[in-house]
Amino acid sequence: VHFDRLKIHHVIWWRHGGRTDLDNLLPVCSRHHTAIHHDGWIVTLGPNRELEITLPDGRVMATGPPSRSAA
């Protein structure tokens, strides 16, 4: 998805005291942003930007840190 079509998600939600800084922000497409907010997805972001998503059925999807070419 092109950057201009992404939503910026607060990993720790802003209304729960999440900061608006790069350590707490994650670009996601609209469909996945809706799933996070309305479908019970739980998102965590590690110190090296490792992403973990826990789905409502308990399945966990995870990535390692992004490669330098991703930046």
C-alpha cells in the first residue's frame, strides 16, 4: 500500500496514554487498522520494531525487525 493510503496506529492507544512518537507508531492499511480497533486484534511492537499480532482466536503472527532496505 502506498504511504498516502496508510493509517498511523498508536500501538499503545492514544486514549490509553500512548505517546505520539516513532517508538509507539505503526503504519497500517485501513483494513488492518479497522481490524485492530474493532475486531480484537492485539498488536505489540518490540524494541527493534518486531511486530506481533494476536488474533481473536489466539493465533499469533510475528515478524523480526525490518531490514535496512525497508527503511
